[in-house]
Amino acid sequence: MPLTRLNRLISRRSTNLAEAKPDDFAGGSVSLKSATLPEGQRAYVIGDIHGRKDLLLPLLDRIERDRSHSNDVRTHLIFLGDYVDRGPMSSGVIDQMLDIVNSDMNVIALKGNHEAAMMSFLQDPVKGKRWLHYGGDATLRSYGVDIDLAGLSEETIVKAGRRLKKNLPDSHLKFIGTLKSGHSMGDYFFVHAGIEPGTAIDEQREHDLLWIRDSFLAHEGLYEKVVVHGHSIIPEPEFRENRIGIDTGAFYSNILTCLVLEGDRKEIL
């Protein structure tokens, strides 16, 4: 996205700070316009993939081409979670993520609510059966487990859970089960869904980091850091004074978004 268009987006969507209430600023005062990364650092931030390996691979190629133009910066690849569900290639996405994590790149892979729901299903399929209706059925199929969501019985759910455990590689289980909930760098906090307004970043509940929506999206005060998040689908990247949203609904829109941060630069690749 050209920088001039980005600046228009920031201007159009910025909060009027003069009208914000004083308590909106409790705990922080970093705005989008002032937010920076430390010198010599560049971050490529990737939104919700949702089983779309076919979109991830060309995006990684674009990132590699962009990286090749600057050898004097340290690059970080930050994924905001939701690798699985909805799209048809969840297993393939996790395979690709393992290749990326084991490469020479500095990779931060964050947890999404869909990974949390998948883990709940693996731990107790009956209690975690709601995952199947979040797009978990597509993930099951990618691991060779067919299931019909119409008229699910407890026996069918238990069998599906048993087959998933059998078919799921240990490396995939370890990857999904050890994902971070959030990551700070410079003036930014990277997270899947967002944060609870009025609560310090280091005091946030994991449930909010993975699932929050309305109260976070509606909040106009500044935080300790600018929050970069996915989870809430939007037609194009959203630049607010206190946050940047980059979940552009890849599983149905065919658009997987990557945000590039370097110094005070904020661009869409």
C-alpha cells in the first residue's frame, strides 16, 4: 500500500485525542503516529491464515524479495495466530509453519482462538465440540478425519477426537500447544484478538488476548503500546490511533495481509 494512501487512512481513522477522557490514557500514551521499532529492526506481521497455505506461500516469497533489498536490518516474522480451521489446508499450513520456525529467520508465532479451541477439543472432544462449528471440521478433514456436522452424536465426536489424536503429528501438537499469547517489540504489542481496555498489558487474561472483540475495538484511548491484531475481519487493513487490525478474511477473501514495520514506517506489503 503506498505511503500516501496509508497516511490518509491514518488521518481518516484517527481518534480526536483532544476529546478523549483523561482515564483513557491510564497506563500508556503511545499513538500510531509516534510508534516506532528500534533502529535496525524490521517486522513482517502476518494476519489470520485459516488453512490457506496457497496464500501463505506466495506471501512468503514476497517477504523474501522485500528482505533481499536490505541486508543491514534484522528482520522478524510475526504471525498473529489462527493458522487452522475454515480453509482447506490447515495441516499443510502447520507443516509450513514448522519449516519457517526451523529456518534461520527470527519467527514469533502467536496463538489464536482457533488453536485454543482445537486444543480444548483434543483434551476433551465432548466439552470442546463447539470447535467443530468454528471451522474445526475443515481442520479434521485436512488430517484425514471425515465428519458430518448434521446430527452429531457424542459417540461420533469422541471417535473424531480419537482419530485426530492418532493422525496429528507430534510436531504439530507441540507447535500448537506451545504458541505464545502476545509479543512486545518497540512501541508495539502483537496479539491475536486485542487487549482489555484499562488493564495493563502484563496483567491481561489470555482469554481476552485470544477472544476479545467489541470492548477493544470500540476503545479510543491510547494504550501502553500500539496494538497490532487480527481476529476481527475487515475488508482492508485498519489503522487507528491505538491499534492496527490486519485480519482481511483470507479464508474467503483470498487476501492474506502482511504489515511491514520499520522505524516509524508502517506499510502493507
